[in-house]
Amino acid sequence: PRVELAWAMKAHQHAQVYFNLISSVDPKFLSLTKVDDRIYEEFRKTFRDLRVDVLDPEDLKSEPAK
């Protein structure tokens, strides 16, 4: 139990550090992988009109979205 608790505490600390890092950068300039641009291009080919600035769950459940 002590090892598991220590691991969980360390994982939480790392998560906080990474969250603070990605929260402090404007998303326009945030790059998580070397292929971010390629992933986004492919995403846009598939979901041309999907607004990602505001996601409405009901829009995603609609018949055209399916």
C-alpha cells in the first residue's frame, strides 16, 4: 500500500507540472508531437466543418454528425 500511495502521489505531481506547462502556452503555439500538423490535416480532411472551439454534445449526436 505504501508503494502504491507513493506512486500515486508522484504521478499526481507530474500531472500537475504537465498541466501547468500546457496551460501556460497559447494553444496556437503548443506542439505535443513532431507530427501535430499532419494529425490536424488528417483530422480536417475527415471533419471539415466541425467547430472545435465550442463542442456541443447534441451536435455530435445528430444524424448528420454520425
